[in-house]
Amino acid sequence: MALTELKVPDIGDTTDAAVIEILVKVGDTVKAEQSLITLESDKASMEVPAAQGGVVKEIKLKLGDKVSEGALIALVESAEAAPTPSPSPANDAPSAASGSAEPESAAVVQAKTQAAELVEPVAAPSSRIPPTAALPPAEPPAKDGHVPHASPSVRRFARELGVALGSVQGSAPKGRITHADVQAFVKAALAKGSGAAVASPGTVAEGEGLNLLPWPKVDFAKYGPIERQPLSRIKKLSGANLHRNWVRIPHVTNNEEADITDLEALRVKLNEEHAKTGPKFTMLAFLIKACAVALKKFPQFNASLDGDDLVLKQYVHIGFAADTPNGLVVPVIRDADTKGLSQLAAETAALAAKAREGKLSPADMQGGTFSISSLGGFGGTTFTPIINAPEVAILGVCRAAMKPVWNGSGFDPRLIIPLSLSYDHRVIDGASAARFNAFLATLLADFRRAIL
């Protein structure tokens, strides 16, 4: 009988996506639009449906394969040509021993649970576990023996929120759990005050709820004209990360001011001297250099929490928030402590341009140990930047302004820049944060100290 090829359809600009889950096996009867595999790109995971139904005769992919549009997934024999079992009264009622195609076999469940832990957060793609590597134990079945049916990205999302998938009701075919199902479960738990059901292990005592009111449901069109705009892919992904970081990290912000009058004069002079031959020196390059020096002096700010251990990094990779038409991204300057101002200025300019053009690669955004969020070009005085987990601190910078500063006998006009340092209070105490910010202000006030 004739076989039909099922291929990867148009998946946008995604190429070389990794196969992280195979949802069918040889002999399964699949329906049109039923999910066959799960792919993962550098930003998200996606399920690939069958273009038509039939009996799976051969699977052409394996876990870990890299595929793009047009790649062959499987060969199926059309459903019409497949033998149809005769109806039986025993099949009219659901049964664990039924020959129905709906229940998943133990082999399928095992394959799914083995692939379940492959996805790492977007913010740290370098630590992603290869599909062929030894895998950590999968999530245990629920008390009734049922294994939750969810993709690796959904499992990771649930773990980040502390949700047990066995408690979530899936809305997709075959009870498959989606991101929306996990979000709905968390909202319902919070509305009921069940904080322990969604908190990370060990952080909230059992039964200690948040007692939050449910999110208001409003018919906005009732009050006037509206326009709905879907969030960009970057905003949806970064929004989930920012929400997790804000909820799970005890943020405290220390505010300081630095006199950059002399530094600004130096910056202007350097740009005049290098107008034709060198990169444009921005305040960001000076901030990165100063932060690199401060991080070497205060290594606890260049660290990450790993369980009960503090990982002190011997390298200094500084990320900077870049505003793009599609949302916020954070490219990373590697080994910032070993680079001069010219190199830092050139690299920040190049990465910022790639960010605006949407051409940043995963490698450009991974491995950061500290971040800078500069709003100097937009305004403001102070703000509380959200820490970029698994980092433990982030520096926020607003627009510099001329202020009168007392010199002992009178007031001098000085250019003052506000510094807002957010830190993880589990790792850093207030005194350490104040010392870090004061030291940073000293470096910016007299940049010669940065070479000591």
C-alpha cells in the first residue's frame, strides 16, 4: 500500500530545531493535526502536528536530531487503508485493557518522561542538557499512578513555579497539559490562598497562602474603543522570566549618586580624538569597565546560588539591557575585566546593533554574571531593576543631571548620575551593597582608580 510522508511544516524562521520529544511510535494510529514531535529552538518549544491521519509505519527522526522545514518525520499509511477493528461491546466503555488508540502505551510514557527534563531556561542555554546525555530522574507519577502528559518546556515551567503536574488538569487532546493550564492552576491556587501549592520547595510553609484576590475580568470595550495587540515573542518569554525572578528573589535596592563631571569630559575628549579612527565611547562602556573592577573587589556580587552553595565565578561576563522594537534583550560582554575601553565600546555597539536587527544568537546572551540596565537615554531618577537570575545583582542607571554640590565654601555645578543597585538579599546584605555602590561611585568620579 502507498505510504505518505509527514514532514516538518513551515515553522517560521526557526532552523536546526532540536527534537526533544517523540509523541508517537510505530503502529500508532494518528489523526490529522495530532502532535507527532516536539521541537525546541533557542527561544521556545513547539509541537509539530500531522498533516493527515494514518497508521505510523516508520519514524525517521530520533531524539536530539536537528531539523528544519521540510525534514521527514515519519511514514504513515492512510487511515482508510488501515484495518479497522470490528466493534465490540467491551470497547464501548473505557477500560485500562482496551485496544483503543487513545491510552498511551508504557513505551510512549517512558519516552516522554525520559525527554521531560531536557529544557533549561532561556536565560541559560549554555547549560541545556543534550538529548543524548544521562538524564536526571523524571517527575514521579501522581498518587493514582497517572503520568502527567506535558512537553519538556511545560514541565520546566511548572518546576520553576513549584507546581506538581499531577495536580493540573490538561486541556489539550489526551489530557495534555499546556503552559496555559499551569498558569490557570497557579491563578486558581493563589485565589484560594493555596500558596504552598505553587511555591518553590522549602520557601513557604505548607498551608501558608498568599490570599490574593483573583485577577479582575473586565470588558474593556464596554467603556470605549479598544485595540488588541498580541505580545511579541520576546516579551512573552522575558515576561515569564522577569515574573519568576521578581517572585522568587528577595530584591532590595540601594541608591547612590556618582559625580561624573570629569568622566564626561574625558568621554567627550576621547570621542573627539577618535572621531575618524575609533569606536564611539558611550557612558555604558565606562560603566561596564567600572563594574568589572568592582566585581573583582566584591566577588559575592559575581556569584550565583546553587542550592545551599554560593558559586563564585572566576570570570566576569557583564550583560547590558538592550531596548529593541520587539522587547528587552540582554547581550553579554565576555571577560569584561580583561578588556580596554576601546574594545568595550566597540563590542557594546556591535551587540546593540545585532539586538535591534534581531540577529543575536543564543551565545550572545548567555553566561552573564552581572547585568546593567541603563535608562540614561530616556530619563528618570531612580528605579528598581529586576535581577536576571541566576545572577545575584543588577545595576540600574538613570539620566545624569547637573546639581549643586557643596565644596566646603560654596556650591559647584556637578554632573551627577544616579545608581540603583538591586541585589539578592539571600546572598548580599545591605552593608555590602552600600560598600559596592559607594566604591563604584568612587571609580566613576575618578576613573584613574579603575586601573589600580
